[in-house]
Amino acid sequence: MAIEEASTLTTARSSSKRPAGTLYRGNTGMWSWVLHRITGVAIYFFLLVHVLDTAMIRVSPGAYDAVMSTYKNPIMGLGETALVIAIMFHAFNGLRIILIDFWSKGAKYQRLMFWIVIALWVIGTAGFAPIHLANVFSEGH
Amino acid sequence: MATATLDSPPAPAEAPIPTFTVTMMVRRFDPDVDEEPRWQDFDVEMYPTDRVLDALHKIKWEQDGSLTFRRSCAHGVCGSDAMRINGRNRLACKTLMKDLDITKPIYVEAIKGLPLEKDLVVDMEPFFASYREVQPFLQASSKPEKERIQSASDRARFDDTTKCILCAACTSSCPVFWTDGQYFGPAAIVNAHRFIFDSRDEASSVRLDILNDKEGVWRCRTTFNCSEACPRGIQVTQAIAEVKQAIMFGKR
């Protein structure tokens, strides 16, 4: 048994066996990282489109206005709401991560800081979303 | 006396000590037979003071001798029996039955991110390879007559990271390590920290250089899974943050 095990170590026979079991039950730290990654990727794709549509102003102001007017519909309005909510989480949690890395007590207070991030996020969303959605669904400001 | 006592081995007591039946769901894998790992459930009679390791022993000794797992000291010192218990990395010998929800099955599986060998045994070699790479030994040129003197506060500087038992609970709880096996992982950084901040050691700049790498400390995404998984209570993420700062601003 011991000899067999030693030989498997050297041949790395089982390298293709990737254990996929239960979901790892991480805590606030892990889920904040998951959310940070999801919002980060979403914001990245928005930025790609945003660079393109803003660049249209160099093509011609008319083209820019044409693109902008296609954004003025409820679906894009909901998308904008989601975008701002994602950016708010990413921004607040980004500050938390900076504090973890640079503030000597950051790691100690990471959980408290996570709940502060969530509180700021909820407050920010509550302040922004109703006003923005009212604008979107009343057609024009 | 109906309360549980500290007599962990089920000795025949005069007064009956309450027991309960626990369902253990164990993720089995026999490389000779199985293509994929599979879950198998066992019912075992346990005392509240028993540990998950005792349950595994009962299965192995009384129900299925083919169940394979590592354990040596069984008292949380050797670091052999790190496994994923109910979705979290724990030492089986330090996880008491009474601390788990026994109304539901207890899920036990191998730690994640290292090649699975059999049942709960993984190939630890990639883990130890990263450990060796950070040069986890004292490097000093002085040749003192008796000993290298160190003040109490200098000793306290790296006290937390001396506690590591190399069980791999931290490294295999790290989402970065699961997807990027090249990452040094928390345990290697912890053991580098132990010597980087040791006033007697002279090779801290070498270790900081090794860790100032694409696959070094900068891979850390501060998920704190490692700090929560560590059976010795080492503040792993804190240690990694200190190494990051030492690379950027020098040792403090």
C-alpha cells in the first residue's frame, strides 16, 4: 500500500481527476470576492461598449446622437440601473480590499468592513434607483 | 449522570452515555474501479464528544475497511487529516460531532485543488513543492558559540506563523489555488512569512523576491477562506498582507 502510494506520487497518474464535490462554503470574504468579480466583469463589458459609443462623437455628432437615442428605452434604463448598482458595490468593496492590503488592521476588521460596504451599497441604491427608474418610465426628464 | 464526559473512546460506562445515529456521506473514489468520485452514506452510532475522525474510524473498522484517509496523531498536531467537512476545510480530529448539525447527513470529502488519489487522500506533492520553493529554513551566516539571541518582541513578530502544521487546509480552501495550481498558496506564504520576519534570518530579500511574482503574493484576492479554514487559528490573510507590504515598502 505504502509502496503503491509512493509510486503514484512520482508518476502523477491521477492528475486528470479533478474532485468536484459540494460547493465550498466560504464566508463573507469569499462571497464578496465572487460579487466583486461578477460586477467587475460586467463593468468591463460596459466599458467596452461605452468607449465605442463615446468614440462616435469623433465620427460625427449626428452618429453620436443616433446611438444615444437608441439607449432611451426602458430596457436600457433597467440596464443603467443595474450598472450603477454594480459600480457602487465594486467601488465600495474595492476600498475595503485596499484597506485590507494597506491598513495594518484591515484584515482584522474585514468582516465589519464588508457589512459597512453592504450598508453603503443599500443606501446608495435606495437613493439612486427610485429616482432613476421614475425618470426612465416617465419618458424624458 | 447523563451528561457527556470527556471519555472519548467509547468505554463501557456504568451509566449510559447518550449516543445518536449520524449519517456520514463520504465522497469515495477508487482509482481502480471508479471513473468519477461518488457519494456513499454510512450510519454510525456516535457520542457527542466523538470527532469526525472517530466516525471515519468506525466506518473503516466496522463497516467498510476499504475507506481510505490519512491520519497520524489524531490530536490536531500532525496535520494529516485535513478534509472538507460540510463544505468547509477542517481537521477531522478537531471537529466534534456536537458542533455539527447531526439532524442532517455530515458530508466528508477530500480537500479541493490537489489531485485526488483515493477516497479522502490527495496528492500533496504540489503543495509541498510550493512550500520548498520559499526556502522554509533559517539562513544565517553568523556562527555563534551558543545560540542566536533574539528579543522577546522580535520573536513575537512572527509568532503567529510559527504555528503552521502544513495540513493544507488553507491552500486547498483558496479559490485562486483551485483554478491556478501555479499559485504558491497561503501555506507557502505563511511559512515564508515565518522566516522573512525572523530577525535572525538573512535571506528575507531572497524570499520576498520569490514571492514578488505573478504566481506569488499578488495572486491573493483576500477571500479570507484560508484564515477561516486554518485549524491553528493563524491569521493567514493578515500574514499575506504583511508580505505584500514588505515587498512594497520594506520590512517593518
